Amino acid sequence: MKTDILIIAAHPDDAELSMGGTIARLTSNGLKVGVIDLTQGELGTRGNKNIRKRETETASKILNISFRENLKLKDGSIFDNDLNRKKIVEKIRKYQPKYLFAPYFNDRHPDHIAASKLAKSAMFFSGVAKIKTAADKKLQGIFRPYKLFYYMQSYPFAPTFVVDISDFYKVKMESVFAYKTQFYNPESKEPQTFISDPKFVKYLDARARFYGFQIGKEYGEAFYCEELIEHDFMNLLKRN
């Protein structure tokens, strides 16, 4: 099952918060985008894994995501080990994405850092023939995505490129607010968290405006690549 983009996220809502506008732009251009959430976010202060599952389904529909899976790794215990790496290798070989996206490798949340390392190692070993994996009782062939791109979460970085999401910012925020338990609600009785603080949404808006301004647009999302890429990211995706 070949796809264009595969996004690795530590928790439900990570993909929407970090690159929801880019996802909306990609899917609106007919590209197939899938997400692999590593955990169910069960350590989250607000909500629970069942509620977050329903919220994730709603957000995925808003962004027109083609498929979304949850590996159900233990929240707070994402490690770059053989077992976890093999699970992601299986997904890379199954979906054969042209491009892989993962969290930037430095962040305030340890799970984001671990997911970044895990995604990078899985991408490499998905192309190693002596790493054997199977799906539906059939041996999988090797496959390695063309590039790995990192998306921004809590900590900023100097981006390799910025995607114009001006026409898709409202869709992004609609997908973010699908996670009703996680963000500011004056009627909520649950404890306040880093992202439920009303200033967090203002920060998201300011960041999108900042990176949009850097490229002469209204809103933007920043990405980093450890390798050189062509300037026009969207056209690059369409060609490959």
C-alpha cells in the first residue's frame, strides 16, 4: 500500500499541533497522508485514552487523513529498542511512504525526543535486507523513504523550509480543537496543563504568523531536514 507521507507522532494531537496546516494542504492536493501515533496518550492529565481515541478520529476526518494507526506503546516509555523499532519498520514497509515526518530531536517532552530517534533508526533499518519483518504472514520487502523531515513542537529551531499554510490555518485549528479535553475550556474541572493554558493557543497562532511572515505569507509551519532538499517543497512532493 503505497502512500505519499507517513507521520510518526508520540501522542494523539502531536501531528495536528505541529503540522496540521501542512497535512491539510497536502491532502487538498490529492496526496495520501497517514499517521502512526506511538501511544494512546494515557498519561495525559486531562481526558483518557478512550476519549482521546474519539477525538483523534474526529481530527483525522477534518484533515482528510487516509489512515491512522496507534502502536499502543506505553506512554512515557518510548524507547529506541529492537522491539519498538521493528514495529515502525513494519509500518514503513507496509505503507511505503515517499517521505517520513517525525518530531524534532530536541524537545521539552522526553517522549518526543525518543520518538524522533526511533523514527530515524526505523527509517534506516527499513532499508536493510537482513532485518526481517512480516505483515499478514507474508515476508515484507525492504523499503526506505526518500527523506526524513522533522516538525516543530515545543522548542524552536532554524528551519530548512517553511510551508505556507495560510489557506489551511483554520482547518488546522479545527483539527486541534477536536481534542476538546486537551485545550482551554473555562467549564472544565480538570487540572490545567501546559497546553490547556489559554496562552498556549495564542502561542500557536503567534508561531504560525511568525514563520508565515518569514516567507512573505500569513501563516507558516517550520520543518528541518538533516540533508539538502530542493527549494519548492510542495512541487518536490508532486514530482516524486
